Amino acid sequence: MSRAVLYDSTLCVGCRQCEEACSTRWKLPYNEKIAAEEVISSHKLTAIRTHGERFSRKMCMHCQDPACASVCPVGALHRTAEGPVVYEEDRCMGCRYCMAACAFQVPTYEWDARLPKVRKCDMCADRTRSGGVTRCSEACPAGASLTGGRDELIAEARKRIREKPGEYYPRIYGIEEVGGTAVLMLGAVPFEQLGFSKNVPKQALPALTWNALAHVPDVVVMGSVLMGGVYWISHRREEVAKEEGRP
Amino acid sequence: MIRFRSIFWPAVFALTMAGGAWAAFLRFYYGLGASTHLTDQFPWGLWIGFDVLCGVGLAAGGFTLAAIVHIFNIKTYKPIVRPAILTAFLGYLLVVVALMFDLGRPYRIWHPLIMWNPRSVMFEVGWCVMLYTTVLFLEFLPLVFEKFKLSKAQRILKFFMLPIVILGVILSTLHQSSLGSLFLIMPHKLHPLWYSPLLPVLFYVSAIATGLAMTIFESWHSARAFNRQLEYPLIKRLTRVLAVSIAVYMTMRFLDLYHRGALATLDTPGIERWLFGLETVLMAVPMLMFFRERTRENPTAVYIGVVMFLLGFVTHRLNVSVTGLEASSGVSYVPKWTELAVTLAIVAGGFFIFRLAAKHLPVFGEEEPEEAPTLPVLSGEACQPVLSRGD
Ligand code: SF4
Ligand code: SF4
Ligand code: SF4
């Protein structure tokens, strides 16, 4: 059963309890100055952003077919069976391709460290793995961040939209985005107005590179045959000359 | 005047290297944040865009000429294979040096050897670059063997040369194109003037043209540096091939832009259309020049054209990897002086080592004559006068 998080912007009161809980979990410093930073960074893995009266939340979307995991040359990122996309810092060599590839600009880097690592939300994998609830969900006093099964949360989100059509923009962010994510968002207005990028593709991204990579074995086989063949043809004249004893 | 000139270049070189060393210290002591303008929004900059992407492309002459001479058996070009292979070998070594600067944990550069992810383009590029650098080393070894008169080793290596060359061509085909595939995962980030499903093919074809251009470029320079006769009839013929390869590339590029409807974005104001214009002019002008008999007759004109084309190539690679990504990232990236200092030092180091190698190794010498193995060879020593003709 794939785990998921549903964030409902209409319920969020902007108290930033989720931020603080997350920082505690990662043993990261948290104070007023950090609370005021409305972007995620290597020392703040989730951020509440203000848009006038409304709030939105930024965290890793935990894509079902994550671009970050597909591009990592050493497999330092992978999606677990339960849904969370996790990072193994011992493998990472710091190429930062995951950051370049993520459609949501989620992975962040410890730019100031001499031996840096990538930082990103892991959906509290240690807790969610055994069916638990994320720290941020647990800390939320307004019930704006729920943890649960993805199908149940989608059903719940649909129900909310159906029951209070006036309060919701009738779409769930995360159902189609990059082929589906485990983090789902609800809002009162179109998601562009909540700081989410409009042109995030609807299909899963790893297929795009796979289209090219899948040709590698063919290129190797065809290339060898072609080069060998050309060599055979182009050196034929010399062979003949040699056999006939001509220079 | 003469004294001034003899001091000027060594002084420039020493300053560049000193700047690079200081920047290297800042990079490895204080980390990437202090030594670059990279951010979470813009994780790749000059070191990836220029040092790695352009570096690999500029070193493409090695496989192009190896294929022309050893596989297609067009012997006319034989005298310029060695300089091309030397350039390529140095080029790849320098790319690895640049990577060591850019990787957050350079000492883990070997990780892809044992930690596999075959779905990753970078995994494939890493393997290909590693294997191809080994191939280039093997292709470069004959120069060393010849210099030290190791004719036995020379003959053994020669026996394996064909599979080595074929392997080199295949590996190059794979990673030259895969460098383009790296950006296939960013359809929403890369500007439509540069994002295309054809990126791998475009990268491959432009790398071939660039390999040829670099060969002309370095022949011209080493002719001056070593007071040698420029292999001009050869260069003239190569210029024709170069003109055609640029034409093939440009045609593909514009057909692709046309079919994707990307040319319509030229109406939108912004820096992108000017960069696109720059890139196009820097490639189209030399192409038209090379198609004219009068240009090909004039070494200076050929040289100017080649430099323009190389700049056009660099502009394209930087547009794909840096400037074309800026608009969507929401930040603007200008390299920090340390990034430039490291890059300049790497380029200067490349020139310096090339000169050193060209001076001491039989780079411009003849290879042993083709008939050598069929001649009655009495002993290893008998070959030596022939083998060392290069010096
Ligand atoms: S949002 Fe980005 S970092 Fe998170 S799983 Fe998806 S691709 Fe990876
Ligand atoms: S930075 Fe680390 S985790 Fe990200 S792609 Fe590179 S090796 Fe993988
Ligand atoms: S799921 Fe865990 S790691 Fe992710 S934002 Fe919430 S508390 Fe932080």
C-alpha cells in the first residue's frame, strides 16, 4: 500500500509547526529567522509560503516515477515500495544531476560544507514504512497535512471538492503531475497562484531519457558491424596487392 | 621586442596558473558555495557547461580522425592523426580534472564503477568517458614506445589496434550523443530553442564537426609553434569535409526547430533569441566561408573561420547547459571569478602539456611505414632507424 501526504491549503493556518517538527526530526536548527525563509534549502526541508491570505507548502513531491532517482549515476536516490523517495548519502558523489532533473526543484545542496550532501524530505521513511504518520502531519494542529494511503487520500480530496465546491479549485495537484506524485495538494485557487509551476509535464520524465538510452545496445552492435565492414571493404585493395606481391 | 615576447607568454601562463591554484584552494578548502555562484535553483554552471560539455566536444577529433584513417583507410590524413589523438587524450584528462572540481565529493568519482544505475544517462557517460580515456591512452602509447624504441611492445599493440579503434569510435558515438541526452529530462526547464528530442543526434553531429575544426586549429598552431610546414593541401581537403558536416548539422538543427514550431518563440523578447542568433551566425558564416574556393586557398581565412565555428559550438553547448535554463530557474547565473580562474588554468595547462608532448614525443613524425611487418625483420634493432624517424 503506497503511502502519501495530502496538504490542504484551505485548512492551513500558516503556523509553521510542520517546519519546526521537520527540523527537529533532522536535528536542524530552527528559529525565527529560519522560519521567515519561505524557500526550502539544505537546512529547511519543508517550507510554508505565504500568498496574501493563503498558504502553500513546499516539500518533496515523492514522484511515483521520480526523475531524481532515474538520473542519479550511482543510485543514491530510490523510490521505496511504500512510496517515499529516499537518499543514501554514502553513495552520492555530488554531481547534482538530481537537482537539475527534478521538475519541482526539490533536492538542495549543502553549498557551504567542505564535504556536502544532498538534502531533501524523505517523507519520514522510517515512520511511513511501518504504516506510521510523518512528523509534519503529526505536528499539524489544523489537520492540513494528512498522511495515509494514496488511494484513500485521493478519495478524501475528491470528497472535499465535491462537498464544498465553492471553497476548492476543482483539481488535485499531484495526480497527473510527472505521472503522479505521492504528495497531493488542494487549494482554493489555481496552483500557479500558490507558487507551483504551471508547466510541469504531465508524463513521467524518466521515459524521455530512456527513449535515448534504450538505443545503446543497438548502437554498440550496429557500430561494430558497420565499422568492421567498412574496414574490411576499405582495406581490401591492400590485401589484394599484398597477395599479388605488389607493394 | 624579442625579449618582451619571450617573457610575455610565460608570464601570462604563470599568472593564470597562480590564479587557478588560489581558486583551487578556495574551492577545496571552503567548498562549492564559497567558490562558485551555483545555487539550489542553478546547480550546474561553467564547470559543467564549458569544461565538461565543451571539453568533451572539442576532443572529438581523436575518434573522428582515427575512424577516417584507420577504418575508412583514407591515408592522406595520416600525418594529422597523432596530433588529434594527443589533443583528445589531453582533453579527456582535463575533463576529468574539471569534474574533480565540480563534484561535491570528488573522491567518490569511482562510485559508478560498482554502484550501478543503468537508467541514468550520467552513469552511461561516466562509463564511456572512463573506457574511452583508456582507449585514448592505448592509442597514444605508440608515441611513447616509439620515443623509447620499444619496438616489441609497439608491435604487440599494433596487433590490437583495430578493435581498439573500433571500440573508441563506438564509445565516442555513445557519450558524445549522451551528453545531449542529459538534458532530455528537462523538457519544462530548457528553452524550446534548445530542448529537442533530437538533442543526442545534434550533439553527436556537432561534435564530429568540432573534432575536425579542432584538428585544423591545432595544425595551424603547431605549424607556427614548431616552425613546421603546415600540411596545407590536407587542411584544404579537411575544410571541405568540415563545411559539409556543418551544413548537415545546421540543416538538422533548423528542420528540428521548424518541425517543433520553436522558431515562433523568436518573436518573444528576451536574451534567448539573441543568443540563438549569435550561435547561428557563428556557425553559418564559417560554413559559407568554407564553401568558397577563395577561403580555402587562404590559410588565415580558414583559421578565422575555424575559430568562429569553435566559438559557435561553445555558444551552443553553453546555451543548452546554462543560458537556456536560466529563465525557468528564476535566478540569473554569472560565474564567479574562481570558476573562471579554474577554467582558464585548465585550458592553459592543456596548451602547455600539448606543447611539451609535441616537443618531446614523435607527434608529428611518421608512423612506421605500412610495409614494415612484411619486411624481413632480423632483430628488434633493425627497425629502430625507421621507428625513430620522427625525432
Ligand atoms: S519531487 Fe523531485 S526530489 Fe522529490 S521525488 Fe520527485 S523528482 Fe525526486
Ligand atoms: S548529487 Fe548525489 S544523489 Fe544527486 S544525482 Fe548526483 S550522485 Fe545522485
Ligand atoms: S515528511 Fe518528514 S521529512 Fe518530509 S517534510 Fe514532513 S517531517 Fe520533514
